Amino acid sequence: MAGTRIEKDSLGTMEVPEECYYGIQTLRAVQNFCITQIPISHYPRFLYSLAFIKKAAAAANASLGLLDQEMSMAISRACDDILDDKLHDQFVVDVIQGGAGTSANMNANEVIANRTLELMGYEKGRYDIVSPNTHINMSQSTNDVYPTALRITLILKIRVLIEELEKLARAFEAKRDEFSDVLKIGRTQLQDAVPMTLGQEFGAWGVTMREDMQRLAEAQSLVHEINLGGTAIGTGLNAHPDYRRSVTEYLTAMSALPLISATDLVEATQDTGAYVQLSGVCKRVAVKLSKICNDLRLLSSGPRCGLNEINLPPMAPGSTIMPGKVNPVIPEVVNQVAFTVVGGDITVTMAAEAGQLELNVMEPVIAHTLFNNLDMLRRACSTLRERCVMGITANREHCRRMVENSIGLATALNPYIGYERSAEVAKEALASGRTVAEIVLEKGILSQEELDDILKPESMTAPRQFRSS
């Protein structure tokens, strides 16, 4: 059987499994916070962020003469193991935890300390030689480490979401070009409006995705500001006067991210406004994606008794009782992602509001919610693009027939015969089941030549000059 080692902290002693790189404080957190049963290792980029910070701190402390060079190099190698996807199974604390992220920070401190001890030829647990708090956490506090790790992780996750939105926008734009000659009836309030092309409809969705990419980039710029070096409340207690500058330079170089040290570290340690802003943008993206998916479900409804203007690629049999039924399961799942993200925005909002005085202790739930929302949105965009949008086809003739039979064509008569007479024609067409063109010709309101020009659907999908009657 595997053995244990005895570790001690300010609350007492505990037995820690010998093979584990984490220590007593991590073990206490595992016992205390069995909440989501999702460990912080669920978010690898968060572990990378912690490793970058600890590595940068060790380098800065060594450069300032506060940490032995040999130990600093060993800490750096231990951090590199994490960056190389090793030791991730040792990050076991729950993503939602009390203590403002102290347990996550200590999990990192203990894992790095014990790996450093191994690299220096010592047994795990020899904290008299390499201490999680004294050495790994030197010049730091959870209150500047955790928010900085959170922000680095968000920057990385926003990047990949923007990339997926770009791909989705391109997919919509490809369909815009493919369907540029497909005439259909536009609708407002779910009622017939005026003609447009199916390409215009898909093109608009591409534009809205690109707008959200810009909003995400703006929100991302806010999280480039970090409070590292502020230690407990932003005053820099227990840190060398040059540490803030040095650690920020090292971290920026190691992470290859344009990080900026906050102007006022006291303010930066307590403020969570950037998270609220980002969460709001995520909600915006989710709402727009959900609206588009609602449209896709409407346009593909049927196939015999709905709009049936487009066909979504069939992904799965749709019913256990109705043979042949195929449901729009991909837009449906994206809708549900959107609902989750919108709910998450409420969580982030309330957590940001719940901070008191010099620290917001609710950052773990902010981190978990934002990480999850960004990941879900990224996957939703990829799924929607690959398993739905790219395979959509148009029912061209059906779309054109509906345009020709629509009373919405009467709108084009307004500049020529006036709104009132156009309304009379539309009303009669609706009541009789005849077309607008038939009634106009029967009443001698316009000639066939005039009518053909005015009611030409292709000329009603863009501005045009007209001659009044």
C-alpha cells in the first residue's frame, strides 16, 4: 500500500498520500469544498496562468536578490512541467471555493513546492527547504495571484472564441454568396413583408457575428490590466519596491501577452468591473446566436406544413414515435447554451456586487462562470458552423412561389398608385386568394408592362429610382 506523509499547518496535522504533490492545505480544501465536483484542472489554461505567474515571481525575486538562484531555476522547471501538461491531475480543489481563491493558489504553491523539492533531490514535504508559502508564494498574495491568473485565462479564452466567431461569420458569408439569387419573402412580426434574397438574410447574420467579435475584443482589452505586485489589498506589503515592475515584465515576456500593471493597485484589487463588462458581452453574443437559431428553426419548419424555405442537414432521427421526423437539434442545443450564458451573466453580476471593501471574495464563482460561458459559446459556434450552417440548402422554387403569391408585393405599388389604393389591392388579394398582379390588371390600374417592371422581385431587394404616377 502507498504510504503517507505527515504535514502540518496552523490548524494542525494531516496525513497526505505520499504520491501526491499537493499538501495539507489542498487536502483541507478538498474536504471543505465538495461543491461542483469540478476541479480547477478542468480549465487547463488557468493552470498555465498560475504556472506563468509563479515562474515570473521566482525570476523576479531572484533578480532582486530575495530568492536563491538554484531554487529559482528549480521552481521554473517545476512550472514548466505544468506548462507541458504534467501534474495537472494534482490540481484537485473545487473551482468554487471560499477564501477568494486561496485554496487554488495554495494548490499551486504546494504542487510546485513538492516538484521543486524533487528536482533538487529532496523528498516531498520538506518544507523547511522549499516552502509553499515562504518561497513559492514569495512577494505574493492570493489576492493578486488569483485575479491575475483569472485575467490571463480570460484573455486566452476570448481569443479562441473570437476565432470561432470569425469562422462562423465566414460560413454565413459563404451562404450569403451561395444564396444571393434566391428570392424569398421577408417577414416582420412573422407576417409577410417585402421581398429579399436568402443571401441577404444569411449575410446579415455574418455581419452580426463580426460586430460581436469587435465587442469581445473591446472587453478583452479591459482584462489586460493586472494587479500583480499589490499583494493583499493593493498596498504591496511584503513585496520589494521593484518587484511589481520586475514581475510584470517577466510575466509579459513569458506569457507573450500585452499585460499592463494597473495604475492604482488598491482599486484594481477590489474592482471586478471588467468581468461584468465581459459577461455582458458574452450575454450579447449568446442572445444573438439564439436569435439566429430561432430563425433557422423557423425557416426550416415543415417540411410540408411550415415555411420550408431552407433545409438543415439531418443530424439524428427526431422522434421515437413519429417515423421520418427530423428535428433541428443543432440550433436547439445552441439555444440552450444561450440560456445558460444569460443565466451566468446574472451570477457574475451578483458576485461582482457582493464584494466588500478592499477585496471581492466571490471571484471563484466569477471565474468558473466566465470560463464555462466562454467555453460553451466557443463550442456552440463550432457545432453550429460544422453541423448546421455549412450543410444548409435552399428550396429555391418554393421561396420564389411564396414571393409571387405574397400580398407584400403591393408595397412596391405605393410610389406609383399611393398607399390607400395599394392597401385596397392587398386587402382584395388576401380575401380572394388571387395575386396582387391579377387584381391590378383587372382594374386597369397599371399596364402589364408597368406592372412587370414594378413588381419584378429582383428590383425590390435594393433601393431603386421610381416614377410617380
